[in-house]
Amino acid sequence: MNWPAGSPAADWIGFTAVLWSVLRKPRCRWPKKFGKEVLTASAIGEIQFGDWTGKLLKELDADPHWQQWNLCRSHCRPPRGESLLEVQCRFVTFLQELCETHSEEKIALVSHGDPIRSILLYYLGLSLDLVHRLEISPASVSILKLAHCSAQQVNKRKNYHKFKLEQLNKK
């Protein structure tokens, strides 16, 4: 069966597995419909917001720590929560291990906006303080091709960016 490029069905064809953040159960039926195994992975999960968990944004607006955290993600953390640097470290470590153990496989990762931004910033070699400069829309697709310490990011649906990322660890 041929699916049009960019359709939800076409996105799942060719993947060995689908790894989902543990925050929510997958609601999308496409992976299972195409016989793809859906697993959860805590390493690609959302930021742990600590004391801010469950609070509304309007409640946090008056908090100076919230304002500072939004200005300087590289150095700040939510009270009793996780810094974006820690999120980036766990996600990068997971991706590198996945790349080493499944180098010939095509695996879909379903995560959240800030963790995805942190990965893209890492492979671009940019500061986490620039996190708000990357637009990651809900249900959007960002594609990273990882191989031997290098990466290439290509957006399939909305060709906002196409760039080649140089080798990170030159030996």
C-alpha cells in the first residue's frame, strides 16, 4: 500500500520500533497498525519540574525563579526539579547508546518540546539558553540521522531547516 509522503501513516513505515516518553500512554494507533513495537523510555521523558509540577503558568509568572529559569536554561533548574542540562545529558546518552547498539535500525522517538530542543541544540553545538529559538510544534516531526558521532537533522514535513552537522568527536 502506498501512502502519500507526509501522511501520518508514511511516518511509521520503515521504523524498527517506536520509543515513547513515559509521561503519557501513546494514543496514536499508526505504529501498532503497521506492526511496530511501541516501547516506553524514561530517558526521553519530559523535564521533571519539581515544585512547579501541576501549577498553572499564570501562577508561576510572579515567581522570580520561574522568570530566571526561562531566561537562563543552561544554569537554572526548577525548585527540586531537573535542569535542562540534565535532560540533555540523559537524552544524548540514550541516543548515543541507541546508535551504538542499533546502528542499522531506524527508530522513532516520541518525546516533548524542551527535551527535543535540547537534543537539537546539542547536535548544533549551541547553548541551552537558545532553547526558545527552536520551534517544535505539537505533533511535529524532527528527524536526526545519527551515525558514528555525527548527525544530520532534516525536517520531513516543514523544511524549516536542512543542515549538516559536523562530526562532534574527532579522533
